Amino acid sequence: MILQYVLLILGFALLYFGAEWLVKGSSSLAKGLGISPVVIGLTVVAFGTSAPELVVSIIASIQNKSMIAVGNVVGSNICNIALVLGAASFLIPITANSSVVKRDIPLMLAISVYLLLISLNSEISRFEGVTLFTGVILYTLFNFYISKKETLAGGNSVRAAEAELEDIGYIKSRTSQILLIIVGIAGVVFGAQILIDAAIIIMKKFGVNEKFIGLTIVAFGTSLPELATSVVAALRKEMDISIGNLVGSNVFNILSVIGAAAIVRPISIPGGFIESGLIIDYCVMMFVSGLTWLMMRKNFTVSRSNGFILLCCYVSYLVYLIYMA
């Protein structure tokens, strides 16, 4: 059993570093080819940071572990808002651009409601997966249009994107860029496989279900990049775009991760969407998102007390999951 915990930690490490290497290598390659920082940020970096969730859910879907695939996304989204944003804002109050409150969070809530509606029949079909994945393409194009518009108005998007790429780092050697991409992809894929296999064995050992594993262990593991990045940024007092990144990550998780997993193999929810209790997890995901919007609607800031409330929400949710398991 100790071996399984070692493999679990190894899977987490490969996911984390694999995503880091993939983003650094691919963004450096894109920059070397003369691609705009805004385009890199909206495509390469956005998809790269969602790589752990994407690969884990696709592999889980292929292995017919659909509850791990869905639980990974729902749990990761809850983790991003309640734990990551909660912990970061508890360290230092976070202020976001007004567009996050007026546009991005409402959009995230609308997409969450759509996911709820298509899950009511206890299955997410390939067609519904296509609608979700089409959504992420439209979302990326929309963001590119907005960024281009804002850039012409004042250059804020370019400066923010350049600052983000500077934090990621630039590799000049083309060979090193390609090597980092290959190693990064391998790290994410093998890390996801090791993580799922170890989680399933642990799940059987303790007699807990797939949903619990997906919502807790797997979700936390795939949210490690966001958690580490946000906490470090909070300590450096560089939190101006972090909420937007977390909200964007949640949108990508629903649209691209569940969309791709459903396209690979239709996602069925064993025991039924309502009967399995998954509807409660969806509602928690929407509740913490809505709560964040309420906290930010006036001054666009998540205060330390708000961060504490979000952390309490996450702890309470974990207690509920453990009790139900």
C-alpha cells in the first residue's frame, strides 16, 4: 500500500512539472516564431495549464472511469475558487479587473448551468461534448478579439501577457524548446496514468467510490499548478490578473476537458446524476463561483475575510465528502 502512495506523489510531481515544462517550452517556441504575447497567453499558456485536467479526464474516460473524469473537473473548479483563491486572498487582498466581475464570472456561471442541464439525464453524449469543445474555441476567439481591442485602446493586454510570459521564462535554444515540449507532454501523460492507477487501487482499498477520488485526490493534484502559482504570486504581491486566470481555467476545464473526454467516449454517470449526489457537487461549484461574484461586485476585491470564508467553504465541502464516503 505504501507503494501506491509513492506512485500517487510521483503522479502529482509528473503532472506538475510536466505542465510547467510544456508551457515553458511551447511558449518559448511560439515567442521564437514571432507569435504575439496575447495569442500565446490565450492559447499556449491557457491550454498548457489545463493539460493535467485534460489528460487525466481523457485517460479516465478511456478506462471507463467516468466519475473520475467528471469529478476531476468539478472538484478542480471548486478547488480553484474555494481553496486557491481563498488561500491567496487570505495572504493578501486580491483586486481584479472589472471585466472579470462583469463578464468572466457570469460567463463561468452560465457554462456551469449548461453543464448541469446536459448532465440531468445522467449522460454527456459525444454531441454534447462537441458543443462544449466548440465553446472553448469560441471562448478563445472571443478573448483574442477583446484583447486585440483593449490593446488598440491602451496596450494593457500586451503588457499583462508579456509580464506573464516573463514569469514563465524564455528558452532561446530551439532544441531545448522542442525537448521541453516532448518531456512535458510525456510527464503529463505518464503522470496522469500513474495518478489514476494509484488512485483506483487506494479507492478499492478504502472502499470509497470513483466520485470521491475524482473530487478530492485527483482534483487537488490537477489543481497543484494553479495553487502553487497563486500562492507564490500572492507572496510577491503580484495578484492583479490571478482571479482572471483562475476563472479562465475553470471555463477551460468545463469546455475543453469535459468536452474532449465526452468526444473520446460518452460520459455516463453511474447510479444517476441526482441519485449519485453529483448534483450537490455541481451546486457547490456554482455556489462558490456565485459567492465570489457577490464578494467582488462592488469593489472588485476579495478581502482577507472573504478569503477566510472561501477556505471555510472548502473545508466544509471536504468534511461533507468524507462523511458521505
